[in-house]
Amino acid sequence: MKIKKYLLALLLCSSAFLMTGSLGAQEMPDAAGAVEAVADAIPFQEGYDAFMATPEAAFFTISNIWLLIAAALVFIMHLGFATVESGLGQSKNTVNILFKNVFIICMGLITYALWGFNAMYPGFAEGSAGVFAMGSWFDVAPSVDMMTAAYANYTWYTDFIFQAMFAATAATIVSGAVAERVKLSSFMIFATLLVTFAYPITGSWEWGGGWLNTAFPDAEFVDFAGSSLVHAFGGFAALACVIVLGPRAGKYVDGKIRPILGHSMPLATIGVFMLFLGWFGFNGGSVLSADPYLVSLVFVTTALAAAAGGMGSIFTSWIFLKKPDLSMGLNGILAGLVGITAGADTLTPAAAIAVGLIAGILVVFSIVFFDKIKIDDPVGAISVHGVCGIFGTLAVALFGSAAPFMTQLIGTLSIGAFSFIFSFIVFFILKVTIGVRVSPEEEAEGLDIGEHGQEAYPDFANSTR
């Protein structure tokens, strides 16, 4: 009798494995019903061992390992963000910027476990219209249907840790845009609310089977790894916060733009290369399996778009700003990466070069535009992630056939609008209650001393930069 149960359980696991092979990127598999009650009756360890003895276990194991490696690469991106932001900021604010990035990843992992994961991949309740779902603690009892190919090409735990590494990115994007004048406590409160509640809502609209995933039955909205769901979301949250916060002191004087230079271009450059490396996990892991063709295609399109973005921004800034600006070149690489993220699995290598090139050109004019209207963004996060995130989502339709243009436009604007409105309301409430900006004296002295009582470079002479 036991043998028959094992055989039936293995048959069900194999069937579920075949079905999961056709899952869309980043979308939660439907584990319900994958393994019937007979499989549930088998003790987990026995059922798991039985599955691991099947031929299907090899691809499952490789895919699971690849996703864990991809999660580690996405984690490295947080180091990249930290060094980019600190390098492009003044030395007197370095500790503050690094502290915010340390807080964000720690907070993001905990809140995503407590609430976000099960709010983002919910199986919406009846009447929710695919808009909002309650979250809860992520953990489950180990079972064959959650820890084998009956669930997906990876385990439930792998699914959580990969998605959790994405979650905190949105707040990190905001961190760079509000750097050098935001009050630490206010930012920490805002970032926690953004990551815990706002990010899972828009994420669930597409990756959790929400309204963006179902509202266009003949033309599904496509965002492979998050040009809109991660980057435009973070970019428009940053825009809202910068509007409420205002520019840094001395940035705009007598109608003129006064450049405030970053203190360490080596740090900024290291950060961009770290982000470039991490993006192979960001996009490559979003295949959600170790499929040889798709993973290799995504690596190629990601790399080509980044390189084209760098070239586009280098020569655009050289022509229009009269000098080959390194910071523009770095932001061009990031712009190309953001631009390709929505369509990395469907666009051709040639299309990836075109998308990256346009994103690299676009980011230069976007940064200049926001400066002219006195939107002070020290690292160019609004342009890189917000503007190029929208462009990348539309590029899926413009350079491919995966989705119609209007579907992509409605989707990306909906995500950006929700993020902007949520962030503006929350940050404005913080402004009128506890305040969101440090005092003029503290800003002049530097947030490292005022907020933390320590310097990043204590062995060097004090610097106003």
C-alpha cells in the first residue's frame, strides 16, 4: 500500500513539475491541488526523499540552486546602491547614507517575512478585485507539495528569499534621492511603510495574479523582472518625497544651478559595477528556473543593454554638456539595465542594444530637466529608475510583440501613480507631524555628525564636501 502511495505521489509531482515549466516570470505558481491528499498523507521526509530519487529532481535541484545564487546576487546590489549613493554624496554625509542602506535591507527582509510575501502572492479573496490582499507570516510546515517540483522549479523557502531581496530595493532608490537633508527617523518610518505595505500591493497586481495580470485577457501586461514593479515604483516614490522635502541648501541660488559634487567617484564607479553584476541575478533569476536558453538570453540582453546605455549617456553628455561626464556614464549603465528589465526574456539582443541606447540618452536629458525645475536628486534616481522604468516597460511593446502598447502604458502609469500618491501622502503627514528635514545647521555640518555622532573619514581633515 505504501508503495502505491509513493508511486502516486511521484506521478503527481512529475505532472506538477511539467506544468511549472510554463510559468511566467516572477509569477507565483498555483500549488493548490498540485499534490492530492494521498501525497499529503505521506510524511514529508519520506515523500521528499522519494521525489529526489526521480529523474525530475535533477532539473529541480539545479533550478533551485540557481535561484538561490540569483538571490545572493540581488543582495549584492544593496552594496552597490550603498556605494553609489555615498560616492555621489558629500563626504560629511557618508555614514548617514550607509546607515540608511544597512537599515533598509534588515528592515526589508523582516517585514517581507512578517507581511509582504503573503500580501504580494495572495490568491486574492473574493471581492478584492485583485487590488489588495492581507499579508501574514511567510513560513509553512515542510511538505512535499511546498518543497518539491509540485510547487515550482524551486522550494517555498527559495521563492521567499529571492523575492525578499527585491522588496527593499524600492526604499533604497528613495534613499539616494533624498540624501543629505532628510531626517533619519522620518526616513526610517517612511521606508518601513513603503516596503511593508505599498510595494506588495503593486507587486501583487501583476506577479501575484492581480488585476494587471487578469484585466487584459488577450493582451497581458508584461513586466518580466520589474522595470515598473520595482524601479518605476521606487522612482516615483522618490519623486514624491523630493517634492515634499525640497532641494539641498545652496543647490539653487539666484535662479542658477550650483553643482554639489560627489566626494568619491571611485566609490560610485565600484557601486555601479556591483549593480551591473547583481543585475544578472535580478534578471537572470527572474526566469524562475535554470532553463539554459532563457537564462543565457537574459544574461546577453541584460549585458548589451547596460553597455549600450553607458555608450548612449557618455556621448550624449559629451555633446550637450561639452565634457565626458563620468557620473552620466555610470547612470547610463544603470538606465540601460532598468530599461531592459521588463523585456529581458523576450527582446532580441539587437533590440536590447536599442533599448539600452535610448535609455542612456534619455537619462541625460531627464537629469538635466529635473535639475532645471529644481527637483534636487543627488544621484539621479528619479531619472534612472522612474523615467527609464516607464520607458523600459513601454519598450516591451515598442521593440517586441509580447504586449500591446496601451496595455503597457496603463500598467506602468498605474504603478507609478499609486507609488507617487502613497508616498506623497505618507511623507507629507510625516512632514507636518515630526518633520522630514534636518535643521539648516545640521545640514551644513553634515548628517554624519548631527545624526550619528561619527565621521566616515576621521583621519582626514574636516571637509565641507
